Amino acid sequence: MSSGATELAWFKSSYSSTQGDSCVEVAVAEQAVHVRDSKDMTRPAFAVDRESWGRFVGFASEC
């Protein structure tokens, strides 16, 4: 993760539970989509290119 990732505008996935579990946050940047686990901030975030993220979201929405 780049050092600038902490300056990203993170938001919680609409699929995350309202009870505090399964919390996934994403931040969309120009070149990539960053993903992190908001329950365990010691884990590093990861980034994928926007095209790959779009394919993943399309696949997940079909499930």
C-alpha cells in the first residue's frame, strides 16, 4: 500500500453488516481501488486496478 493510502476517502461497503462485523471499506483513486478490513486496521490494505474491481463487483452482484 502506498503511503498516500491513509489520505484516501474510505467508505464502508453497502454489503457490510450494520452490526459491526464483516466490515470492508474501499477507497476509489484514479488508478486503483483500495480495500481494507476496518475491523483489523493492523492488516494492510490492498489495491486492485479499477477494471479488475469492476469485474469483481459485477461477478459478486450476480451471486
